[in-house]
Amino acid sequence: MKPKTLIPVRPRGQAHKLIPVKVWEHILRYLYPSQLSRVSMVNKNFCAIVSSLEVWSRMFVIAYGPKAHLRTLVGVPRSKSYMMFMCSSSFHVCERCFGRTGYNAGSKFKLPLPIPVLLPKRSTDTVKYLGERFDPNFTIRMCLSCRQGHISTYEEPLPRRIENSKLNEYQLHQKYPCAQDVSGFRFHVLRTASIEETMVIQTMRQHFGGDVGITAFKESTEAYDEKTEVRIHWYQLQE
């Protein structure tokens, strides 16, 4: 009996080296910036690949304008400095349109907020906002405009308890204080009539960019800005 042919086993953690860099670059193009930053933490090889992607320089130009100047970091390649700078200011940059929302936005719901996103496992899958494949940990930061477009495509389910309920003006104020910020509601009309609760929620979701925006309504932006300042300060220390 012939002896079995032994297959050489690669050391654990070396499998990624068998795939050409160009292939990795093509694969990583389908990830969002926050996902790319996580991939860059795998090891030095992945960090070099991720930091060399053009997405960081394109993101910088869109967020800060074509005339903005980015000083290179000491001892760090220019491509990586874009990644480090964009990661440091990521709390104020939308991952979908790369638009930037400045400090002191007034209301937190106007800032890029983490919203759950679903991708199909196969090309034949039906994409749903919520379902068996929903992972609440898979989120990306979207600005208000992008969130509004997102929830129009992937509609958030309405609570069953409000299917047939109606609200008068007093109940609307008590149950949904943030509704008074929506120009679509005319409270003087509600004095003699009621409004369907489903319509209230749908209108508020569109105005605030989904439930995540409603939750962030009137929350202070100070903590949000402080986190960004800490990140940017870390970036400046690298110069």
C-alpha cells in the first residue's frame, strides 16, 4: 500500500499571504471605512494593504474639499496618514456619502449616527431591514440625509401595539415630545381631531432619520464632540 501524500500545512496566520495584494484590494473595496479600520488591526500586512487604499484620500477630499491640505505624518507613508486622519474625525463623517457635519450641530440627530445595515448572503437573497440575518452589531455611521434614504429602502417595522391607535393633541405631546420639532404636524388642527399613531411614527422617522435619530433628539452633542477632539489630538501627537 502506497503511503499517503502529506500536504504541507501553512503556519496559522500565514494563509492571507497566499493571496495576491491586488486581490485583497479588490475584496476590501466592498467594505465601509469602519470595517476597513477593523481589518487594518489584524496584522501589519493587512494594515499596510488597508492604509494604501484610495478610499481614504477620496474620503478626505469629499469631506474637507479639494483644496484642503493634509500634512504627512513623520515616518508614515502619505496614504496611511489619510486613513489615520479620517479615522480620527470619523464621528463627524458619513460612511456612505463621505459628507462631513461640523461641530456643534445643534441636535445630535443631525450628526452621522450608527444605523444597522444588512447585506445579502447570496445574490438571490431578499434583503430585509430586520429578519433572521439581522445583526445589531453591524452598523455604519450615516448622516441624516443618508439615513432618510436608507429607511425609505429598508423600512423599519412598526410596533404592533399602535396599529389601530389614535392620538389627540395632548396625547401626542405627552407620548412623543419630539413631534413638536416636525413641521408636518399642525397642532392647532389636532384640537378638534385625532391623528393615527402610525402616521406620527412614520413622519418622525423620516424627519429624524429613523428610530436612531428619534432617540438622539435633543441629546447633547458635547460628549460626541469631546470624543472627536480626543481622536484628533491623538492624530496631532503623531505629527
